[in-house]
Amino acid sequence: MKLPLGVILILLIPTLLPASYISTDNQLPCNDSVELCSRPYDQVTFPETHNAHASLDIDNDGDGSGDWVVYAANHRLNMSQQYDAGYRAFMIDAHHRVPEITDPVNTSFCHGTYSISFDPCAYGYQDGIELLSRLHDKMNETPRDVVTLLIEVHVPYENLEYIFEESGLLDLVFIHPMDAPWPTLEHMIYRGQRLVVFVEGPNDLAYPWLHDFGAHGWTTDYAERESSSMRCDYHRGDSNQRVWHLNNWLSNEQGLSTWLGAAEVNDYDFLLNRTLDCWEQHGQRPTFVAVDWWTEGDAVNVTRTINEMNHWSDDIPLRSTTD
């Protein structure tokens, strides 16, 4: 079901209003910080998990053992636990659970490649509606938080709309007009439009809430073999945009995600210093700091510290902590 024009116009109204239209209640935090309420979305740094759905603890058949093949996983613990730990941005991959069945109800989140004989969902999957419904529940538990999804899309957009509608998340989506200023977190929360969805695919006027990631933002390179090879350089997307992803994970010789080295690159001091270096290089704080194997290291607290700073050259505040 495509959104009617009237609904699209109503959703667009808040994005066209000045930020001052919404008054901030200084007693209520946004994403756990009162100070973040008055900041535009693109001036906040969110902790992010890469392939958030691909975790070793997923048990679809209920036999008590994980279903994901280890080399297709990026995390030990699932997306709900990532959310509970403080992550508010998630990269996920949408596929047809059974390749020859294109019905929207078959839409699932999987991780793999079509370049070999097995389809991606053969390595592990999560049902699309179930995963997004759990995210909806989590967002209901934290009504003062703005959340972001970046979806690698291997299904029609109408399939995405179906699972978003069935999960209830479609009621929370935000629409950002191309090149318009981003509103403050308080503005988005007040309007109840606090879920930003990016896709690795083109903009489509019929689905204005699915924002082309490459047009609305950009990213650094990713999946280096060792920490010494990590750079802050532009990799893809529109470098003129203020929204950008600092990718921070390693791969093995086969190009697959590896937990070996995750503790090093996700370490508080390493990741904080790398984030500051990249902020300095580009003159703009990263919107997202994305990691694999999130249980290793301290990415959430790195972003808390970054959000306490107004400039990369500021004195680094005492270590922020979720404890």
C-alpha cells in the first residue's frame, strides 16, 4: 500500500516548520541527554550496529541453539539486546526468505551473498515483521529516543512498506525533504516521527520515508584487515551531506566479519581517538559510529562522550559511562 498524497503532505509539514516551532522541555532528555534535545539530527552522534540482525543467539526453531552460521554473523547478541545496551541505529539487510517467493510476508532479514550456490537466508534469518515488531516495542519503551535504520534492500519497496505497516513502525517514520535542514531531536519526538529510515536504493516519490542513503549521506570505507589500515577517507555517497557513517569493523582474509580484533577497534580509547580524528578531518562529527561484535569494547560510551563535545578540539570530558 502506497501512502496517499494527503498523508505524505501531513508527514512533511513538521520537517518544513522551523526548529523553534517546538519548545524544548528541559526536564525531559532526548536519547538520554537533555542537551541533545535542541540539537538537529545531523549534529548528534548515534551508536550503530552493522548487520544488527545477524547474531549468533537467534533461535528460529526453538531448539535452544542458535541458527546463524558463525561466518554469517556479526554479533553474539541480538538486536533487542543491542537496543537495551544503548544502540539507536541499526544496519539490516532485507531479502526474500525463500528466493522464489516474492510475497511481502516472506520478507526477512538475512546476511550473505548471491555469488555462491546458497542464498543469503540459508545462513540464518529473522522474520521481517517479527524483528520490526520487537523494535517497535523497544521504541515504545523509550518514547524520548530517535532511532535510525539503514537497510540494504533486495526486495521491492512495497515489501518493506508491508512489514513496516504490519509491525506498527510505519506510524513513526520521518520524512526528510532532500537538502532541507534536519530538525532537532525534540522536534521529531514531539511530532511522533522519530524513526529515520535510509535504504541502499533510489528515492521513490511513492515511498518518501525510504531515503536514498547515497543521496542523503555518505560513508567511510569498511572491513579493513587490521586497525592500522583504518582511515577516515570518504568512500561512497554524497560528501556534501552532513549525515555520515564512520564504519569501524574488521574482516578476515575471506572478507567476512571477524571478532578477532573487535576488542581492539571497539576499545573506548581507540574508538574515541579515531572518531575525533575523523571529526577533525571532515569538520563534521560523524552521525553514526558503526561496529561489529558490539559486546566487545565500548562504542555506546564513546558516542556519549562525543555528544558532550561541541568541537573535536574541546577538552575531552571525563569518561562517559552507562554504569
